[in-house]
Amino acid sequence: MSNQIFSLQPFPSNESFTNLKITGNISRNANQLTICYNLGGNLKEIALAKPTEGIAPPSNAPSRKYELWKDTCFEFFLGIKDSQRYWEFNLSPAGHWNIYRFDGYRQGMQEETAFEKLPFSIQNQADGLALALDVDLDKIVSAEQAIEVGITTVIKNIDGNVSYWALTHRGEEADFHLRDSFIVKL
């Protein structure tokens, strides 16, 4: 098992999100991937979709949703070493999710149908928010395959301004799909 801690950095822009901190850890044990995000700081300025579990009608229950990256969304990108194929995992603070498969850099985007659900936990804390996901990767990669991961987050504030956070920013613009930014090796 390998366990790595991370700290995300905002893409340099005119927006000031200096009071935020996004940290966490990621590990792979056999083919079970665990990722935990911790969002700290003044969350009153962030547009956070509230968890719907248990209090909403079934139509609003956590489910697969499109374009989650247009709002505050925790993401990670997972690629197979020495392959152009990769997956984008989107996790909303409301409990909604989606997974997309790509054949190459921004090419052949398709919803990944190998997963019918993607349960993860969200905890509101006094000084932040924690999100944790355990996912069995057997449906998309074998335990013997080395993977490379890019960990990212989109933060939308209540004024509608967006900031893009990642382990590293390798492009002229914020671009989470750049394969050389998948710097976690598991």
C-alpha cells in the first residue's frame, strides 16, 4: 500500500482565494483507491451545494450528474502508466458524481458506464469540509497496472468567480487534462 499526502495550489489569476486551503491524502491498497480531501478556510464565501442525502425527495438523491465542474467540485484524473487513456472523476459536495473516460488528451470523452454508483462521504466540520471516497478500480484497471493521478478541485465563490486548484499547473491556462500534471504514482 502506498499513501501520499497532497496540498493543492490555485492557478495564478486575479481572483484571491488566499484564505482557502485544500489538502488531503490518497492511497492504493491492491486495487482499492482511497482519496480524502480537506477544504479549510472561510467557506461562507464559497458556493457549496448542500448534501441531499436523507432529506430530499428521491429525485434529488445523490446521483450521476453532468457538468459538475461548473460549480464547486472535487476531481481527480486517473491514467494508466504508458497509455493515453484516462478517467475524470467528479465529486460534488451535494453527493452527486460522474466519471468520464477519455481515449487521449480531451479525446473520445464518454461517460464511464462501468460504475453505476459512486458513494462517498461528505462531512461539514467547524473549520471546513471533508470528502472521502473509496473506490474499487477493478472495473477499469487491473491491480497490476501502475496508475498516475492528477488531483484537482474547482472552487466557485458566491459571486460566481471560479478558481482552479491542482497539485501542479503545467499549462498557460488552467487545464486539468494535461497528462504531465498526473504526478501521483500509485
